[in-house]
Amino acid sequence: MAPVTISRPTTYRAAIIGTGFMGRVHARAIAAAGGQVAGISGSSPERARAAAASLRADAVFDDVAELIEAADVVHVCTPNHLHAPLALAAIEAGKHVVCEKPLAVDAASAQTMTEAAAAAGVVAAVPFVYRFHPMVREARARVAAGRIGRLTLAHGSYLQDWLLRPDDDNWRVDADKGGALRAFGDIGSHWCDLLEFVTGDRISAVSAQLATANERRGGRAVSTEDIVILQFATAGGMVGSTVVSQVSAGRKNRLYLEVSGTENTVAFDQEQPETLWVGGRGANAVVMRDPDHLSPDAARLAHVPAGHPQGYRECFDDFVADVGEAVAGRAPDGLPVFADGLRAARIAEAVAASARNRQWVEVAQ
């Protein structure tokens, strides 16, 4: 007997612009969400054709405008300086957009993108995917329920070592492609988004110091920072600090956030994502990712039984799945959108001004 072919309707037809690492991550998540990569476009037709199989692409387009027309959702996975023109072209064509972070190389462009998406009525999302760790949602739920008490202090770090040596190089190092703030725009934005997402509070003022450990890379001078030391205050009365580095030997992707209140402390380490540390005056606890014992929002994102690890890929899968829900008119709570990308751009703008002027700077709200 011949095998039966089951036809499933496709509800998420995506275009991916950019065929590097992030393009592959997006392609996998689209497939996991039951979507289809209708087409791709790259920095050159040759590179796009070479990447077509790994991106699960139905077609390769030399013309970006034609690619945008072939899809319902456009995923922008290019170097940062191309985010604004490509996202705006997709919005003008009436398409939903997923744009990598940082949303733009300056706050003015990010605001233009955000306003354009709102005026067009399209879904416009930015992948602050660490929000999708179940134990991040558990921390958020505990804060919202008042179990941490009145929030007083937040601190942490985001540390990497992939640019440790002078011969480590990448397009992000160049300010004309990646933006004036590299380490902060690339990973510091994730930390600040996670802080505001977990606490429901907003950074209101910053004092920042920038440092460049390797002032030459690939035989050229470097103007972007390797290290950021940031102090901040929030609208709700918290104070805190974070350290951002892409030159910390041995640290691969260590995003750590700790929030303290008048009753308890919660701490999340992205390299140990299966647990949440909860500190109390009388006793401490390590809460495991067990869907039977988590808050509803955390349990929703816990897809396998306790003891079976989840990680970065599942976060991206859930992010794209929630984009699909939003496209279908059922936007889930916590989906990071262009307004969140604009928020990150405004914090980055204040960080740059503070470091330049060596003073505290208010963050535009």
C-alpha cells in the first residue's frame, strides 16, 4: 500500500534577508513553528544559493523587493545598518516584520520604524529571546505577585570571550555596520531588556564607562567598545549595576541577572537555565524547571519534563511561535515588539552620552 501524504496548511510564510548564523537560527525556528521559508536573499546571489538548503528555503531571490512580496512575514537578519531600510520596506509593503536587534543604529531610526509599524497595523517583533526561558518567566511571575517584596537592587552581567584577541574580528566591530555601541548594542541590550521585563520597572538614568581592550583588529583601528560598566537608577526606586564584556576569557554567554527586594532575591543565569535561585533571610532555594510546579506563563514554555534540558533554541522557537500567534490576532503576553527595540535604543543613546560626558544621563521615556 502506498504511503499516505498528509497535507498541512501553511500559515506562516516567511522571507529571510541575511544568510549568516542568525538567518539559520530564524529558519530553524520558523520550521519548528510549522512555518515555511518562502525565500531568502543574501549579501550576494552566490552566498544565498549556497545557504538555501541550510535555511530550508523554497527559493532564492536576487531582488529583495520581490522577496518581500513573496512572504507574509519578513525576517531581517542582516548587519545592523541595514535593519531600518529593509524593515521599513517590508512595512510599506504591508508585511509583518521580525527584525534582529539592535533594532537600528540610532534611536531616531528605531522610532521611525516603531511608528511606521504601528501606523501600518502590522506585527513587528524583535528577538529579545531570553524572555522565553521558563525560569525567566517564573522570576517575573514571582516579582509581579509581590513575593520578592519592594524591589531595591538589581545587578548582574553579560560576559563573552569571542572577541578576546586582537585577531578576533567580525562586521559588528565596525561602527558603520554595527553602530557606535557594539558590546552594549549587541548584548547589553539583552540584559537591560531582561531587567525591565522581569521587574516591570524602567531604567530612568544611567552612568556609564566604556573601554576598548583591543584598539586594533584585522589591521585597522577600532572605535567600538569591548567593555561597558553601567550604573543605573529606575523609575520605581531601584538602583543597580551591570558589567557587559565581549573580552572576558572563559565566559561564553554568561547573562546573569539578580533582583533583590525587601522579602527575597531571585537570580537567573542563562548558562544554567534550568534553575532559578531564590534567596531568603532564613533559607535559600534552587527552583527547578518543573512544569507541574511553575507559574502558568512559565509552565507554558516548559515543553519537556523536568530534568530534560531546554535552552537557546527552544527560546527562539517559542519567540517565533508567539510571532505567529500575534499574526493570527492572538498576541501572547511578553512578545518583544519594536517598542521594546526602541526602548533599548534609547537606553543605548543615554549610555553613549554618559560615557562621552562622564556624567549621569536621563533615559528618554
